[in-house]
Amino acid sequence: MKILMFVLFVSQILFAQDFIVQKVSGNVFVQKGFEEKTQKVNTGDKLKSNDLIITDESAFIHLKDKNGNSFVLKSNSAVGVNYLRKMSLNDLILALTQEEIRTVPRNSNKTPNTAVYGTEARMKKPFDFQNKLGQKKINGAKQLAESGFVESAILAAKETFRKYPATGKNFGDRLYFADLVKNLGLDEESISEYNKISKIAETDAQKEILSNRIEGVNLKIIRN
Amino acid sequence: MTDGFRKNSFESNPGNFVAKSDWEFSAIYGADFSSSGSNISNDIFLISLSKKMDRHYFYFRYTPAFKKSFIISAGNNITIDSSSASLKTTINYSEKFGLGYSYSFGSNFSLGFSTRYFEEEMKEDVFNFFIGDTSILTTSTSVSQKKFWRTDFGMNYLLSERIRLNLSSKNLFLLNENGNLSNKHFELKLKKGIIFGLESKLSENLALNFNWDVASSFLLGSFYLFEIFGGKVIGGINITHDQTQNPFINVIMPTVSFSSNLYSVSLSYINYLQSRNNRLSDFAEKGIQNIVSNQFADDKLLLSMNFALSFKHEKAVEFLDVEVTNDIFPTLTEEFVNHPFAIGHAKNLTDKTISVKPISFIPGINNEHIYSPTVEIAPNSIGEVKFFTLISDEKNYEKRKIDNAEFLLFTTEPDYEDKTEKPVLINTKNNWDGKVSNLRYFVYRSFDYSLDFATRTMKNYSSAIDSNVYLKKFNSVKVLFSEFVKNMNYFSDPRTSFEYVQFPKETMERKGGDCDDLSVAFASILEIAGIETAFVDFKSDDGISHVNLLINTGLNSSQAELITQNDKKYFLRENQNGEDEIWIPLETTHFVSFESSWNLAAEKFYREAIENFGLQKGKVLITDIY
């Protein structure tokens, strides 16, 4: 029986539910699967786990799955449907570990073929779409957390901070999600997050906040 | 532990233990100094011959000078008429020869015995008195003899690299051939006993030995040795306590010797600390226990020589087993440099730490013998030896075959110590061991062909490639892929029994292949064009895996919008500078378009690697090609 329950539990996590659009207000778009373009969302549309929902200013969307679970994405936000699920803490830890795998530097000593490509230049020009979508995703992740999908929110935020580097420079946003990690009792992970944020802390007040957070977690670890 | 040659003494080595040597001849020449110092007699003390056969050891010795005589005179002459006569009793003791055998149960333990032949003879003069016209007094001699065999057992145990223990009997079995001496009082006193022995190597240069005859005596010796002229010089001193003699320490025996692998020479002086005054009353009262060393023995100078008659090198290490752990895949060259294809176990047969050089030769892939890393093996211990190999590119690898691999163990000797052979499967150049990480070896093949393809294509599409300075790599991938898949077909592995991977040139010339072939071929083209690639290995529970590619666009995460507005289509990987770079998945078995191949691969990668935590669970493996 335990095994069966485990299988059911895992299945629910791995295969997020499809959602039906209950209500749409303003400009709401969906980026289907791996398509490049977005399309407008209408009431009654079916959204799958690979879809990304994007709302503009003064817009919102109300979704509901077949079990009656509903979610409202407020204005100027974006969220992947696959994040609208309750993850277990273990899955979150697994996902965070996977993130570490992706950051392991490759042991490459190959010299780039400069004869063909020349010295690689770095892009200075900002991308409006990318920056806006990144911020919308952070906004969406916050709403995930507020709706009780804390683990999904953390994962979505981490992904966004990395794929949309401009969002990772917002101290307040970074601290918000690092606090969520701390509140879940993931002490070492939260200290790691606070240490990463310290690289973008500019003011003394920000540095003091981080210092206090780290000290607090350390005290907790020592007491335990 | 101080000398490779046998100890030519059953007295201290009844177990007949031997460390090494095949055939060996020994001789001891000695000078006997009488107590007055006026008489020196020289004689051959001992000649011996020995032979070691595998674990068996045989020994024979002839001991012409192992003898002692006593003459007891009755006193004044008796004179009758004109006849006079005197009486004396002569007692001769001699050890004629000895035989020994021992068996080694391993390098740590041996068991053996020795048997020696003794003769005792007693000649007693008696008067013959004839009464007649003239009384005549004559003497005649009455002779009695005792001939017997003495057999003892002994064992030797090497407790550690530095300590050897010996245990042996004394006078355990005595077998009389005939009767006894007419006066049993003068027979050798052969008390049964036990002898404990300890040899200890205190350091590389200092050794100690101790023999304790529980009933009556002990011997303690200390030796210092050093190496010179390819041999060892050993200097030391023995002291002996014997209950039958005085003072408490009654013998001092300084010794110096030189030994090499072929011979040894030693000079010893046996010095009795109490003067030898031949008190025959003592002899008549106590007798003797030992023919050579007793209270009546004189000081001796002994010159010992040992010669190895056979120049056969004593094996220092031997194979216990060798297992071929990996078949040979000729294309996976570096794998066999980095990982052993065979692992063996070798035993150090000596009591020293030795360096063992494992060497192998596989005629089908090697041009010469291949040396693998040297292994240090502790004394009398077993060590693991790994055999690596180099794959010659001058051989023909068109057909699979089984070859006889030769495995050799070398030490410092010019000839090998041990040798064994094992069959090894040599696959064809296109065979693959199924590890996706090893597909990279196929990428490196026919690089010239890939270079030609890449150069030609990029030249033809240079304007498209150079249209955006940031997208040179990405655009190159696009045009190379579009050109690569033209007229390309998918067909599954033609050889079902074994993994078969085509070289890039073969795939492009045949216009097709399976996922391994196509990924290898396109990776080869990209790598030659300076674009980093990685294999993505999607494992499934049914054992059927799929391989496609991840390709480094060289773009950083801020530049993603240049190639896509869907962040699920790329994967960030950190480079050596700690910067994220955008890698895109690409399906090489989908020939419709670059975009559709990218989408298809991205969807699979996102689902299996990211959403299902495939990277963390080991279901999806990324192997860089470099």
C-alpha cells in the first residue's frame, strides 16, 4: 500500500495537470511548448504543462484544473504551467542539486578556433523582451509562493535569475526567495543563497541584512 | 635473514630451511688449535650439496672432521719378566654424514627434517697373561661399536618481514643399527629436547638471532651487514652458553663474511673462554653431549665457502591469476592507456619489498611489449598488477579475432620472473563498448574528411554565417547541419550482436546511420570547426538508449534573445571562467530542418533532463567532447 501511495504521489508531481482558462482580463498570452511566438489566451482554452502564461499590465488570468484547484496570475507576470503544482521538499532539494550539476565548470582546455571566429565579442546591448519577460517571471514566482506553491516558486525564481541575469541583480527579489528557502528549513541551501546575494549587495544596510540572516541560520544550526 | 645461502648446520637448522638457490655446493675447511697452542690440525670439516626443486629442498652433507677421540690410560706399565704392557681405552665419536629434506608450504612456512649418521667406537686394552717357562704379558684390544641414526624435525615460520621463528626437536628419533658400547657410560649423552629460534632484522643493516636449546644451552648473535661490490658484507659475533661448560658465556665466535648471488665466503673463529685442559676425569664422569662443541673441544678457525652451482635465477615474484577485464576496442585508444584491460595478482616470494614491472604484449594490437606502471609489493605479500596497453594504428582491425595476450612480470633481473597467457578479444575498428562517453574516440577519426566538409560548407555560406557578429557559431551550426542532413537517411545498427559505430567519413559517404553514427559525424564536423559539443545520453529502463547533441553557441545568458524567445530551448552551462554559456540541444536523426531538430531535441531534453531530474538521477548524461 505504501508503494502504491508513493507511486501515485510521484505521478502527481511528475505530470502536472492541464488547466482550463476560467477567466481572462486584459492582454494575456501563452507561449505553447517550444514555439517561439506567443498567442492570445481566451476563456476555455486548455493549457498544458509546457506552456508559459504571460500577462501584460492591468491583465490577469484565472486557471482551474480538473480537480478544482485554481490559480490566478496577476498583471505583468509570467509563469510556466508546469510550476503550478505542489512539489515535495525532497523534489526541491533534488532540483537544487541538479542546478549545482549544471554549474560544475567543464574541464575543457580547448583553445577556441580563433582563425575562424576571431576574438569573441561580448554583447552590451540590453534586450527589452528578455528583460521584461524575466521580471514577469519573477513576479509570477512570487505569486506561486503566495498561492502555497513555495517549492515551485523557489525553483522558478532560481531558473529565472540564471536565465535572465538582469533579474538576479535585484537585491529585494533575491532576498525574498532566499528567505523562502530559509523558511523551508533548508539551512545550508539558504546560507549558500545569502552568500551569493552578498555579491550584489551594495549598501551597508543590505550587507547587514544578509549578515544577520546568515548569523541567524548558523545559530540555528549550532543549537540543533 | 642475513644470508641468502643455506645455513650449513643441522645443529642450528634441523628444519633444513633454505631461502633460495637451486644447486649449491658448500665446504668448510677448519683449523683446530690445541690447548697448548703447539699443535694445529687442519681438515675438511664439511662438504655438502643441495638442490631446490620447486617447493622441495634436498640436502646432503659429508662431515669428515666431525669427530672427537679420547684416550684414557690405565696408569703405570705392568712388567712381568721381560714383558711389560700398559692399558688404555680409546673412545672415538664421529658423525659421518647427514641428509635433509624440507617442504615449503608457502613463503611463510616450511617443515623439514634432518637425519644424521653417527658412529661411536670403544677400544679397550686387556691383558693377556701366559704362564709357561717364561711368563708372557701381552695386551689385546676389545672393540665395541655403536652406529645409529639421529632424526629431528623442525619448522620455520616467517612472522613478518623482519621476524622469523624456528622450532625444532633435538634427538627426537634415535635408531640403533647394532648394539651399544661395552661401557654405556661413555656413549654420547643424547637427551631429548626442543630448540626455539628467533631471527630478527632490527633494521636494514642490523640483525639478531637467538637459539635456545631448552635443556642445556643458548646462542645469541648480532650481525651488521652492508652492501658492497654487488654483494653483502656481514660482520657479527655469536656468544654461547652451555651448561656443561664454564664460564656462563663459554664461547665467543666472531664472524665475517661476504656473499653474492653466486657465492659466499665466511671466516669464523670459535674461541672457548675456559682453557681446554682435557680433564679426563670429567669426561669419565660426565661424557659429552655434542661431538663438535663440548668441554674438550679446541678453538677453531673455520673457512666456509658456498657456491651456487646453477645460475638459474630464483623467482622473486609469480602470478597468482590474471583476468582480462576488458575486450579490446581498437578505436578507443586512450581508454586502454587510462584504464587497464587486464588485472592480475602477483605474489612476492622474497622477504624484501620488490618493485614489479608488469608488461604485456598482444600481437594483434601491439608493435612491441607495453610497460605498465611499476607496483611495489611487500615481502611475501600479494599485490594487484594492472595491465594497460597502447593500440597501434599500423594494425588491421577489419575483423574481430581472439588473440593470445602475453603477460610478464619483471623485477630488476634481465629476464622475466613469471609469464602467463590469456585470450583477449580484439574487436574491429568500428566496434564500440556502448559507453556514450567513449563515442568521442570516433569523433576524432577521419578528421581530415570532417575538416574538408566544414571548410567547404562554411566558405559557401560565409555571408550567412557572418551576418551577425554574435551569431557566428550559431549560424555555422545551422548551415553545417542543413548541409549535413541533405540526402541523409536513418538506419539502425547493421550489426545487432555488437555495437557498431561508423567513422564520420563512413556516415557521410554512406549517407546515413543510426543516432550514434549521426551524432558522432556531426560532432566531428562541429569540433573541427571549433564549436564545442557534448553527447547527451538518454538512458531508458528497457536498455535502449538514445544519443543526440548539445552544442555551445558561445552566447551568454543575456544574449539568448538573439536565437530564441523560448527559454526552454536552451540549457546554461558554466564555462571555466564561471560564465554561463548557452548550449542548444540538437537531434541529429531528424533531417527536416535545423529548427525542427532543435525543437525536437529541446523538448526531449527539457522533459527528461530538467523536469524529470534526469541529470540528477543519472538517466541523462552529458559527455563533453574534447
